[in-house]
Amino acid sequence: MKKWIFAGLFLTIAVTVCFAGGKEKSKKPDKAGNSKNSKGPLLLTVDFNSAVPLKYNFVSSRRITINLDPSGKYSRGEKISGKEQEMTEKLEMEITYKPLQVDPLGYSIIEATCNSVKVTRTMMGSKGQKTDAVDSLVGRSFILKITPAGKIADYSNLNSLIQELGQKAFNGDPKRGRIKDPDMIMDFVTTQWSVWDSVASVKKPMKGIKDKQVWKSQLFVPMPFVSKTGRDVEYKLAGIVESNNVSYAEITSTYSLSKLPSNIPLPYSGSFQMRGMFGFLQGYQVLSIEGTGKQLYDIEKGQIKSDTQQYKAKVKASIFGLGSDTLEPNMEVDQTITMTLVE
């Protein structure tokens, strides 16, 4: 049944909105108040059915273009050859979300299990890294405590797993200092924090979302180097679309540069050096982030059908051991993150 709010049904909705779980679903507004032609606000919830776990495919990929001498003053003298270079990174995952406990009026406990992981990477002047710290996610599970509005109330179990992954990113002889291999841990973190963000970030969920209404949030920005960068997100209910007799809310989003969200866990701390090109460069400064996204939300099932986030980041850096007046390398990171429900 469609989750539309009418003024006369508001009190009923305020009492009955919940996760759908177990053999019996909690009561929802009757069908007369949920017609396709209704122009009332749309109630966004995250619904689970304990008998049907949700399975999603995640892909986080980026193309990085690095220009070691954007001014051209050194390359003209042929001191730098092949000054503009490219590399790519891609993380593919399948994760199943299984409800262990559903509380219609409180918190629900969800077990997320990583079924598969694949990382592919092309690196400049190298055949690439054979393994990635996130490879060890296969078969691992973590517990999330979630509100009916999709907010993660307790991510301590996930945080512990992230810290464990961070330790796996360091290899080699410890006597030579801490050297971190390239990893896509923060891409994994970003996907898990953005799964239900469009729903969870609605400030007054019981009032619903009107057509063309805008609301805001913050998300992390994964980078090929260690970064504490966030993005401001502006969501918008763009309209309702029909596909195969299913009604979807189309939620668009736009992104801009911001500070790191306070609730994002970081997998490593202390001093260390990165291996490869991103250890050769240092002093990273993200100058701008611009991008858009689109999400399809199944109105009747209370599930996100698909989500796509795309943005470009412009970054300034310096070369390790050289002053900033010598060379000022810059790079562009072209990032795409997708989430697709496996039917």
C-alpha cells in the first residue's frame, strides 16, 4: 500500500508507522488514503520483512587523473615525462541485510553479511596490488541497530570490523616504519553509511515529504589517498515514476564540499606513509566537489530499489621532499557509487 499522508490520517500514521516484520505487519493507513493519485506528502520509512532478507549489490569506482606539473614550467624542459597519468580503483560487493529482531515502535536489529568482494585496480607503472584489506570481508557479518526511519542508532559492531580492516592495510617490516597499502576500506564505509541516508536524514519524518521538497544531509567522500573529506548532500523529491505497475519515488541529490561528518569511523590512526604514488605525493587539499545522484524508492514496499551517486573532486597536492614552490601537482577524482537491490 502506498505511504501517502492525508491530514485526517496523520494521527493514525504517527502511531502505526513501523518496520514490517515477522508473520504479522503492523497496521498502516487504509487503502483509501493511499491512492496513486494522492497529492498528499509521502511518508518515507525503511521496511523489513523477517522472512525476506534484502540483498544489495554495491559498486564504488573512480578514475584518478594526476598532473604532476600543471603549470608546465618543468615539463617544457623535459624534466618530467608523461606528466599526466591515470589510474582506476573499483570495489564490488554483495551484502545481505537480515532482520534478527523487529520492533514496530523502537529499534530493529539487522545482521549484514558480506557475500562477495572484488577489488580491481590499475596503478601507474605497476601491475597493481593483488589483494586489498577489504577482501577479508567475505563471509563476515556485522550488526546494525536501526530506527524505523533508517537511522543507524548503534554501529559499534561495524566500527570494530572497520578497525580490524584498517590493521590489515599495513604490511611489510615494522622496523622500516608503518607503510600502508592502497585500500578501499572507506568506500565500504561510505556505502554502509549512505544505504538509508535519504530516508534517515528527513528532519520530521512523520510529516512526510511533499513533491519537490528539499532536505539536507552529509556523507563521506572516499579518496585514493587518506582523507577526512565530506560532502553536503541536498536531496529532493523529484516526483513519482511508474514501472511494471510499481510506483517509485524518484529522489535526486546534489553534492558540494564540506567537512567530515562526525559519525564516520576512520580505520587507522597515527603516523604512517602510503605505498606507491600516493606516498610520493603529500599535502592533499580537496578544492571542490560537484556531482549529482538519483535514487528510486519503492513506495509500497518501503525499500530502496536503486541508488547512483556521481561526483568529481578537484585536489591539489605537493611532492614528498620538495617545497610547494617547486611543483604543485593536481588531480581530478571522478567517482561513481551505485547500490542495486537484487530481486
